[in-house]
Amino acid sequence: MRLRILAVGKLKQPGLESLVSDYIKRARSLLPIELCHLRDLAALRSRAQPSQTGPRVVLDERGEQITSETLAAWLSTWQSTGARQVDFLIGDAHGFNDNDRQSAARVMALSKMTLPHRLAQVLLVEQLYRAGTILANHPYHH
């Protein structure tokens, strides 16, 4: 199963790019992650049209706050039910509207605090890598 992150805006800072690249490389053998940077929400919405390949997860401050283990369990369930791809959507500074949230399989919050979308990308990639290590019983998680 492939994990695809669709995010509005590029990282721009070399330090953030380096962190994201490192986690994507580490995750390659566990759960392949693809990061797609898009120019705006309209481009993100057109790229994330509902498909038969798998669920979409919208990252939103109003979403459900979960543990790393819960994220791993979601991924395991989706994988066992035949999902080929899971899309994780990170919006711009204004976030997503009600339609975006309602059309998602899950709405997830990384924190109760509002995060800049660039930092959200780093946190999400790390958590996806962590979820992969949990599923593989790798010692990274603890």
C-alpha cells in the first residue's frame, strides 16, 4: 500500500526538506510515502478526487486526535481491506471546508494547536514512518 501526502505549498526551508526526505527514505521498505506539493486548494481538491484506490484523510485542527498506535491500526485495517493507496491532505493557512471534511474517510488532527502547513508535513511524515515501524515491530517506536 502506498501513502500519498497532498500538501498545499512547498517546504522551502532546507532543514525541513532534509527531515522529510530522511523519513521518506526510511519508510521506503515499510510503507512507501509520496509527497506531492500543490499550488493551492483547488489543485489539491482536483488531485484528491475520490477514487477506488483507497481512503482519504484530511488533516484539520478540528479532527480526531489519535495516538501513533491508532494511526498504525488505521493503516493496517486499510491495507488488509485491499486499499492500494491512502491520501493524506494538508491544506493551506485557511484549512478545509465542511465538504472536504465530510468527504474524507477520516479527519485527523496532529495537535490541538494550529500548525503551519510546512511543519504539519514534517510531523505527518514522521508519524507515518513511526506507524510503519509499529506494524513491523521495529524498535524505533520505543
